[in-house]
Amino acid sequence: MDLDAVLPPPGEEAHALSHAGEEMSLYQELDQLTNDHRKWSLCRCSDLRDRSQHIHDEVYSWLDQYDALSEALLAYLHDDLQPPVYDPNEPDTFSIEVVDIFCECICPRRSSFVSHNCIAREVRTFKHESPHLNVTLMHYGCIGCAAIRPSIAITIRTLAVYQQTHRVCLRLSIHAEAKKICHLHNVSYHRYLATQYRIAYDVYLEVLQRIDMKINTHLGHDAPHWRMRNSCPACQYQLQDEPALKFSVLCSFDGNNSAKLVDPVIHRGNERPDPRSGLSSIWLTEEYVDGFKDEVQSARTRQAKDNNRQHIQDPDDPWVDELDSTDAEPSSVCVDRWRNAAPESRKKMFAIFKKSSIFITVCRHGFLLTICDMVRSGEL
């Protein structure tokens, strides 16, 4: 019922009033109902959960579906199943909007590279084949944007295109990809669309990782340090009767200062556990690295004893000691600058970070061998 159509225009209320009836009280009640309706329509339910609680609930809602999703994705990639056409009124069916950037039909009024599905949204009807809606969608190459009741699904090939594009162009964010799809579908962009795309993409990557782990287990590639020992064919594979080299592998070590995490002791808030692990087999865990925590200090102690015994300065040491004599000129203008950037002074800055950066090892052919977090320390 349109309450605004029942109320008379302002200033004309008296024309419909009768001395015998109570029309004025009726108009007052209708006006009160109209104001309440407008206030209710403008009211938004507040969500008291913070971002960490959102992520926590999102992660745990998908956990019991990953195994079934992995099997469904393998079946889809093997059989390339296409969903049959169902009537939305049939029992045991559900309809959902599907986002796709591919189509087999060509639009004659546009360029030959533009298809109907690229410029319009499509609602498909599926029949329940599993207790989870996402498993049914995965059988036909789609992933829902929610774990329980998805309203939007994204095709696997759309996510695969973004995955490969992001590998060669890391600056392409999910927000940019969501905006591109909005332009193709002629819809306005909203931030929740990027959030839906991110959820589906995270699930897609998790399913791919679980499939890779199963394949590596069957191939026997899950042994400790297998990937590190078999990454570079030039360095680690030997031919028959190949002469031995003095140094069979030449490696480089380096770190960065961009991936920092402030220590939870410094800032407010509580850390929430995340059962997901996107770490590959070449990523060294904190527990493994902690087994060598005394190696650096022991090596420095031995080096200091050797230097005191030999009184010989290493020519490759970049830290230059200042001269004892105040009359003599410094050997270089960089002496003070190197002093200010010495590791001892740098430790004061790194004390506020739980993780200061990452540290990698590569062979001379550019293959990544190991990677780890630098936890509560600077670059060693």
C-alpha cells in the first residue's frame, strides 16, 4: 500500500474533513505510519563484528567443504561438464546469478570479439547434487561467493584468467578485476563486488593447493627439501660422466624491508588463528629456523676471536672503523653514514616488529630455493 498516495497534499487536508466523521485522526495515524516506514527504510542493522571476526567466520565456514570441492574441481576439469537446462519451478533446483567473461555466442551488432555473456548477466538453474551448494556449482565450473547461501557464483575460467594475469602483472588488484567485470556487464561498481570476488578467488587458490599436495604425494615429491634439491636442472641434475666442479651450486641470499608485521605486544588487539596455510614446501617455518638461532652468535664469537688473534681486517667488511686520532682526516665522507646504518643501531628500529621482512635464497639461474620470515630480527 502506497501511504503517500492516500495522504492529501499539504494545505488541502480540510477539503476531505467531515464534522460527523474522524478523518483528521485517520490522517494523523497515516502520517505516523508513513514516518515510521521512512525511518525503518533508512535504518541499517549494525554489525558489531570487527574485521578479524569476519575473516575468522569466513575461513571456518569453508573448512568442511574443501575436500569435496577438490574432487568436484578435478571432475569438472576432466569431464568439462555443462549444466543441463532446468526449469526454475522444478523441485530440488535453485537459481543463481553466474559471472563469466566467456561465451560461445557472438553478438552480430558488435565487434566479433564481444559476446552476449560479456555484456549481460546470466541466471542459471542447477539441481542439488550435494548437501553443499558450492559443491554442486563446482561440478559445473562455478564457485559461490559465500559458504552457506551464495547469491553470486563466478566461473572457474574467469578466476583462472585473473590468476595467470596476476602472475605476470602483480599490480593488477582484485578491485581492478572487479571493476573490469562491471564494465563488461554494464553495472555500477561497488566495494562488496570486490569482496565477493576475493572470497571466490581465495577458495579457488585453496582448492588448487590441496590438489597440488595430493599430486605431489602420489608422485613422491613430498619428501623434506625435495623442491629445494630439484628446482634447478642446471645446478642440481648431473649428466653421466659429467666432471665434478669445485662448487656445484652457487647461491645468493638477500632480504627486503617491505613485509613488516608489528608485534602484537606493541599495538592493541588480539591475534586470531588462521587454519589456512599458503606456504609452499620451500618456505621455512619459524620452528625450523629457531633451531639455528644460536648459529649466528656463535659464528660472530668465533670470528671475533680469530680477528683478535690475527689482527687482520677483512677487506670485504663494509663497516669502516673511525680513526683514533682526532687530528687525522677521515678516510671517507661515508664513514659517519655507515656508522649510522650499522646493524646495532638498526636493531632498535626492528624491535617493534614481530616480522621485519622476508629472506630468500636463489641459485645463479634465478630459481627460488628457500624463503623464510625474519622474525624479531633484522637482515643477518
